Amino acid sequence: MSRADVAQAAGQAELAVAPSRVRAPKADTYLKSAEAVELARAALAEITRPGDVGELIGLEMEAERVGTLSFACTLPGYVGWRWAVTVARVPRGRHVTVSETELLPGRDALLAPPWVPWAERLRPGDLGPGDVLPHIVDDDRLEPGYEATGKNADRIAIWELGLGRPRVLSPEGRDAAAQRWYNGDHGPTAPEAVKAAAKCATCGFVTPLAGSLRRVFGVCTNEWSSRDGQVVSYDHGCGAHSETDVAHGATHWPANHAMVDDSTLIPLELGPATKPEPEVAPGQDAAPAPEAPDLGSPADAAAALDQG
């Protein structure tokens, strides 16, 4: 290896060890001159209206004899953005040229959120009739059916191979689903479960699930329950429990209220209907009205009514 090669290797090693020693480019007076600023504004006039370009913000050196002039953007809706014009000059040259122009966001610029593919933006509940989810090859919630492990591995593998499913629920997917159900409206912390008088474990309408999930969850089959056809934990509950009943309260009638026995009522016989008075011919006197019998005191009147 020659001395030049050794010196070059040593210089590269020094730069790799101490990158802070790399000298920053010096400010170029030609790139920030009035002529360069006018040249940059003229270049921006080709992509936007002159009124959309505000005052000069400053010059940022990119390399030797290469810098970017920044101007404030006055476009509505682009607060915090800036127009950037990269200018340069050749060695020992005084003539400045424009390399490129663009609109860039500043530190306080209003930016759109990062773009996320639609398959990653979907959330549970977004899937509607006719929609199809993209196929996930490496789904942590699933595993090949013939790789099932555990005490019943052979039985599960034979069953899944006969069923024709290439993948089955993995332990991670099973645990995630169980935790999601238990922490949500299907678990013991749901408002209806907290106020329930009894739990689903003693309800005759709950059918246990298959597999290891049957130890914690079942399916409600009561059409009167708000969880009909849904998974519920055994410590869930609702008002449609098969063994609970409503509280029977006492009568609303007051204790000292007198009851009426209609079997002791005596019917009152009414007399004959009153006949209309005869018409009096002109010139004749009206017949005198019959005098009412004197019944005496109220007691005598009551006795007379009793005698009929």
C-alpha cells in the first residue's frame, strides 16, 4: 500500500470516528445577494402568483457554493409553509443560477396525518355487507391446523385436516379474543351485568362454547335478553335470567280502607212514574195539588219507609 493510500485510509477513519470535525460550508455572499433574491423570486413567479410569496426568511447553506433561499408563504391554508429556492454558483464564478423550487413545510406548518393504507385503517365494526378484508399471510392470531400443540394435538390436527381449514386459532388469537370479550360489554363489568341479580353461570339459557373457551364463555339463547345470540362470560348477567323473578310488593291500598261488601246492599224500590198533569181548558180553574203527607220527624219518616 502506498503512502497516499495510507493517508487516505487514515483520513476516512478520522472522519468516521469524529464526524463533528467536518467543516460546515461557509455562508456565500453571492447566494444571498440582492441579485440572487430577485432571481429566486422570478423563478417562483413561474409556479405561483407573486402575491403568494412573502418576505425573505433566510439562506441555508447546503454545500460549498450551494444554498436554499426561503420565503414566507402567504397562500390561504398554508400557515407555516415556506417557498424554497435552491441556488448555486460555479467555483470562482459570480453568476448565480437556480437549481430547483418547491414548497416546504416549516416547524409550525399544518400537515395532513401520515398516509395509512386502507387495509390498516379499518377497525372492528367497519366491515359492511359485501366488503372483503385483505388476506393476511402472517397473522399472529392464526396458525396452521396441522401444527396445533398441546394435550389434544393429535385429535385437533385430525379434525382440522378433515374439515379442510388451512389455519386455526392460535393461542395468541384465542387469548386476545377472550380478553377483548371479557373487558367489553360481554363481561362482568357491563352495566347490565353489574345490576343483575344473578350471573350467567346459573342461567339455563347459556350454552357453553367448544374448546378451551368453554371454561369462561357461553352463548346466550334467550330471545328476551339483549345478548341473545352473543358470547357472554359466566360472570356476566342480565334481567332475563332463567331463575330470577321480579320483587312482589305489598298492596297499594291503605291499611284502614273500608272494604265494600255489595252482597249486603238492599235494593230500593222506586214508586210509579209521575203522570203528567192534565191540560186545563180556557176558563176553567186548575185542580188543586194534593197535599204532601205529614211524616213528622226524620225518625218517623224512616219508619214509614221501612213499613213500605
